[in-house]
Amino acid sequence: MFSAWRRRLGALIGGFDAGLGNRRLRGFVASRAHVNTLIQAAGADMTARARYLIRNNGYAANAVEAFAANAVGYGIKPKSRAAEPEIRAAIHKLWAMWCDEADSEWLTDFYGLQRRVARELFIAGEVFVRIRSRWPEDGLVVPLQLQLIPSEMLPLTNRSLDNGNALRHGIEFDKIGRRVAYHFYRRHPGDVTDPGLTGETVRVPASEVIHVVDPVDAGQLRGVSRFAPAIVKLFLLDQYDDAELDRKKVAAMFAGFVRRPAPEYGAQDTDGDGAEIMPLEPGQLQVLGPGEDITFSTPADVGGQYEAFQYRTLLQVSAALGIPYAVLTNDMVKANYSNTRAALLEFRRRIEAFQYSVLVYQFCRPIYARWIAVAALSGALDLPNWRARRREYQSAEWLTPKWEWVDPLKDAKAEIEQIRAGLKSRAQAVAERGMDIEELDAEIAQDCARARALGLDFGQAMQGAPAAPEVLGEENA
């Protein structure tokens, strides 16, 4: 009653058309429920449908692979901010060794886990990472590993607990709203190969869990699949394409029917009326009963609107997923230099925002800080004055993979001019390529020294380069 009165008042006053209840918008009744309520009602179904599409729809599978490849690539790597070069070198060396042991399932390295996290964020909108401490006798360079837990492992349970805390969407909050624990299933509820423990949950302290989520609304507790605005269109488009394929398949099987005056063949399979049944084959003439005329099938073609319809629908899907049309479909027919460059620049801005605000902040930084602490306390790293300088040691700059140039020659010249004009530092340019300038300079010096020692001359690239006799000494030793 109050809503109807409010709409009538809005119609009299005017103002925002989007808030009126006139004829055009009478059927537009949007839910006022908070996103947490919507996730409670439909979150599990959305995630299940997104996973189904990725397994069965080529566009969906390509979208998630393209997103993960652009967001992570060969890995987002840390560069220690410790003051001493020798300490930075020791940290980097130990980190590289530990990366191969980071996965508790031993399926990939740390950068492979980054890729899996990016995939899960795109599919389910969230993923959980459990930090697993290990015993020294396990033989790891740093006694620490990571376990990925999918969204389905945390039930959307809501209730008050005996300790006075509140359980919301499977997350336990204390009285001032801090996350204190996660109540996970002991096994995946959809995995029938893991018998027993069905529905049983275990409480894991929040200090041992990293909840990586890309929220869309303030106060949101759980993730929402990035496929949410595209699921319906992808599913219906898939059905439409299947129907077109089936129609053309059936049409290709029918060529025509012919009558014959009397049976001329031997025993044949017959239907209930005694008519012979012959299997359909391309170009076949079906034998009919006496007195029947020949009729050729005239199946309808897909029509000239098929391509235009597909293109517009896939444009909407690409906009919903935030992925350029050419990347989503691998269709380069409509691509040219200008629109490809514009689309890639916009896509890269979105990916960079995701990299630093979600992947680096929620996943990489906490794990690196925990890894440094465990390495120092276990004796794997010798960090002087650890307690006083803990924040310095745990600080790192994260280098994302370089973006490939659309026009390498023009882009490289433009960047050189920016460095010469003082608009960009060389360190910044190197960092944008996912490299550490100290390592790059050391490699250049080593290459120059090796070239001089072998009497090689590569022109201007070698002129003025610093010699590195200590490097040569190490190599010749």
C-alpha cells in the first residue's frame, strides 16, 4: 500500500523516469534485497551453472582461460624491499626454491596457484586458500604450503553459535564483526568418490584461511560469479546453435521419397502397418507403398540473419564478461589495428585493477608476509633484527607480467622518448615488463663482459657497458 502511494506521488511530482510506475515500467519490479540475501537464494545455482557452461560451452571455456592468462600469465612475482642487497638476493633465491613446493597437492607451483585462484574468482567469484604449516622433517625449504578450497566447500549457513558469535554464510563473526573462523565441509558435497563425512563441517581459524573475493556491493560476504549476467544468454545461444546443427543434420539425411508398384526386395524390417523401414543416409531415396507420390524435402536454411544475430548476442556476452569480443570468440574478421588497440587498452585497465586490488592485496601479500615470518622463525632465512624490522622484511613490490605491444616499434620508441624526457624512469619501464631492474642490469653486465672476453662485438649495445670481472671470474672458476 505504501509503495503504491509512493509511486503515485512520484508520478505527480515527476523527476526520475527510472523511479516511476507508469505503463512502461509497471512490470519492472526490482528486488530490494541485499546482495547477501540474493547469494543465499541463488548463489549455489549460479556457480553450478557457470561451471556447467565452462565444461560444455566453447565461449565460456575460452573466456575463463583468457581472463586467467591475462591476469596472471607466467606469474606475479615479488621483489623484496629489504635495504641490504645480499638479504634481498637471499630472499629471492629461497622464494624461487619454495615456489616449487607451495602447492599442498603438488600439482603446480606458486604461480600456477595464482592462475587457479584467478580462474576460481572468474567462475565462482571467490576461492579460499588454507595455509598449511608443516613439520621440519617434511623436508620443505620453508615449512609452509597452500591448499585451495573451492566455494562449494563453505556452506551458506546462518545461525547463532553457543559462544555468542554469529555464523553468516559459513563465516564466523565475533561481536564486533571480525572474522574469526570458517566452517568448511570436510569433503566436497558434490564429490561422490570421497565416501563418508557427508555434511560434516570443521571449524578452521580465520588466521589460517585467506578468503579471496572480488565484491560488487558494500557489505558483501561471499562472491558472485562473473558469469552471472551472461549465463542466460550463453545457455540459450548454445541451445539455439545445437538446434540449428540438428536441423541441418536431419535435412541432409532426406533427399526424397519414391513409390514402387509392388515389393521387389527380400525381407525387410517393417513398422506396425507392415511398411518397410530403411535407415536414413545422405542422398537416400526412401521406398514407399503403392499409390504414393515422390516428394522432395525442402528444409529451411539458417537465413541471412544468423551471423548478425550471433554477432550481437556475443557482443552482449563479451560486455557482460568484460572481455573483448575478439578475445572471447577468437574472431579476428572484424578486427583492425585501431579497434583492437582500443579494446586491449580498456581490457588491460580492468585487468590491472583486478591484479593489484584483488590478487596482489588479498592473495599475494598475506602469503608473502606469512612466508617471510615462517622462513625467519624456522631458520631458513637469517634476517638481522627480525622483530624490529619485521614490516620492512615483509614488504615487497609485486611485478606483473609485461603486456605485449600492439605495435612494438612505435611503442618502444615512445617509451624511450618518455625516459629521455624524464616522464618515466628506467626502473618503472623495466617493472612494467615484469622484471627487476637489478637483475636486468646484472644480466646486461654479464652479457657484455662475456662478449668482450670472447672478442664479440654487437655494436652500440656494448659501448659504455660496465665490465663485470667478478662475474667472469665466477664463470671461469
